[in-house]
Amino acid sequence: MKVHKKINNELEQLKSESRSKAPERIVNSFIPAHDDKGPRFLLEGQGDKEFIRMNSNDYLGLSLHPDLANAGDVAAKELGANAGGVRFISGTTKYHVALEKKLAEFHKKEAAKIFSCAYMANLGIALAMMNKETFVISDQLNHNSIARAIRIAGVKRENKGFYKHNDMEELRKVLDNMPEGINRVIVIFDGIFSMRGDYAPMKEIIALAKEYDDMFEDGVITIVDDSHGTVAYGRTGRGTPEVTDSMDVDIIVSTLGKGIGAEGGYVASSKEIIEMVRQKGDTYIYTNPVTPAGAAAGIASLEIIDSEEGIALIEKARLNALRFRKGIEALGYDTIPGIHPIVPVVLRDTDKVNKTVKHLYDKGILATGIIYPVVPKGDETIRMQLSASHTDRDIDYVLSVFKEAKEMF
Ligand SMILES: Cc1ncc(COP(=O)(O)O)c(C=O)c1O
């Protein structure tokens, strides 16, 4: 095709700007946890070399839990390998409905709707709630899916406001300087910021929203995308709203594909807003839902999370993050303060990040380097993600490899 020439140029350009994604590693199988070792992963082309996964969003290790696989198995045998249609035609099964009920209860909201993933959930809530007369205020470090959703929903450039990451004075300034004719304001933000592991000051954001609510016909609505916070954070796994005592946030967007260990995304809120999503959220309406197996796995996961086993897993993830954080700081590495299982090891240098990630890989540790332009120059980081499935021995081994890496520079 003629277009290949231009595409190849663009791909080369991305490479030359260090913006192209590395080739994907293929996971062929895993070895379940045994003795004092957590799960190990075998990769295509790496023979029987075992890898510890330190770059997964599976914060509680639930994606490998037999109850989830079994629940999916039963649902697939009962109702087939997919739902057979979009939700409003023939694709709503008892598993989808039960999962939505459970998610609403989990977040103490009236209702919920599931999407194929959280990316689509952000698009869906934006299409349902934002229009040309809406003013949308975002944290500058919000996830790509939120920024994309606001664009797709057609919010005008002059109706977009931003505040510096977690800066409440700036948020107030944006609220103070609203253009004429705005009838609805939405403040939208990540709960946990995935590149940093820190969290939004939700209580302050909600207090500001309430303070300005009367000034707009439809009020000031708060939306948190807690994809990395849900189940990974807070004593009972209710995420950033639990940690910040902000369960009264208006709308929660989250994923089933990270800590919950299943598949899909969702929005939880009032009955009215969820009905609006069902009527106007195109990424809910015109697309396949998750499979019955995926929905059943989500239900099984939430049952575990709300049991003693789940509470213990959440606590283990917290303790593992703490062990790693203390160890890495004792080695003299910089981190960003926080208590989430994302622990960024801040190296502030692309070359150091690349060499350290390679050294970790050589020693059987999967970790992700995050370099400019994903983060500003000077913030180059290795994002380590702890999980309840790691053992003390795993963590101490990873720390010993970081110690070796430090000696390389
Ligand atoms: C804040 C945030 N929102 C949404 C997503 C997308 O989640 P999903 O994989 O379910 O689409 C991510 C994942 O990286 C995320 O970090």
C-alpha cells in the first residue's frame, strides 16, 4: 500500500524520539506459588528461565486464583463463550446483571454498568454526561483515557480547565474563573496516579465541588477514575474513596482488569446517571459486553475481596509494598511518598533506567522503565508494582538485585 511509506516514516520518527513501545514479551505459562516463592512466569524464547512479575496490575494476585477460573469455566459452559450480542439486543446475561448489582453495592452506589474495559467506561460516562455547555476540569496528570474521552465527547477547548497535579489552590482558581453560560461543571481525576502511586486529595476536591455547586444549574459533579485504587487500597479495598473518606464522590469509574483480576470496566453512580449511560454511552451501547465468563470471574473476585481471605490479601499487598519501599529507600534510591502497591524507583536518568531494567531482566525480574516523554525529563523512573502474591523472599531478592544495580553506577 502507498501509505506504508508515510507510516514507516512516522514509526521511525517515534523511535528516534524514544516514544515507540518496546516489542511485547509473550507470557507462555506460569508456575504457581510454592514454598516461599510467589508465582513465576515463563516467556517465549527464554526457555525455562523463571521471571518474577513486578510490573503487573494484579495487586492481589486474584487473576491466578482458581475460584475466578472456575467461575468463568462454569459460566462459559452454561451460556457460551460470548454474550451473543450487545447489551440492549440479546447480550445481557444473568452474570452481567449480578456483577453490576455487586459493583454498585461494593461502592455503596445505587447502580452500575459494565463496559469492555475502563478505557471504554471513561468514554461512556463522558458521552453520557458531557456536552458543549459542560465545563470539565482535570488534574494535569490524568490518564490518557480521560483526556481522550473529554475530546470525544466534544467539550470545547475553552470549556476545559486543568489544575497542576493535586493542587487545590489551582482547582479553586479554575472554579472561580468559569466562562459565562456554563450550566454544568465536572471535576474528573484519577484516584491513584498510575505513574506515581500517589493519590488524589478527594476530600478536598469534593468539598470544593460542594462549595461551588449552587453556582451552576446542574451543579459541580465529581468523577474519580480509581482503576489502580480499587481493591488495592483501603482496608476493605474500596480504594481511594475509602482511604480519603470520600465514598460520597458522585461517580466512580474503575476497571475489573487490574486488582479485581477479571475483565472489563465500569461506572457506578446514581440510578439516573447509570440510566443515562445506558441510553447515551455509545461505548456501552454499540459494542459487545464482557463475556459471561469474564463477568462470572468478576463476581467470584468480589466475593473473595469481601471475605476474610480478601481482607488478608489487601493487607498483604500493603505490607509487601511497605517492605519493598523501606528496602529500596534503605539502599539510597528515591521514591515518591505513598502507601499504594505502585512504588516508583526514581532514577532521573534514561540511561540508568534502561540499564537497571535490563539488569533486573537478566536476573529474572520483569519491571517497567518510564522515561521521557511519558514523564518529564528528570523524573525517569522504574515503576515497581507489588502484589499480595509476592513473598518476602521474592521482595528481598528483587532488593538484592537493585543493590547490585546501584553498584553499576
Ligand atoms: C487511571 C486509568 N484509567 C483507565 C485505565 C484503562 O483500564 P482498562 O485496561 O480497564 O481499559 C487505566 C489503565 O492503565 C488507568 O490507569
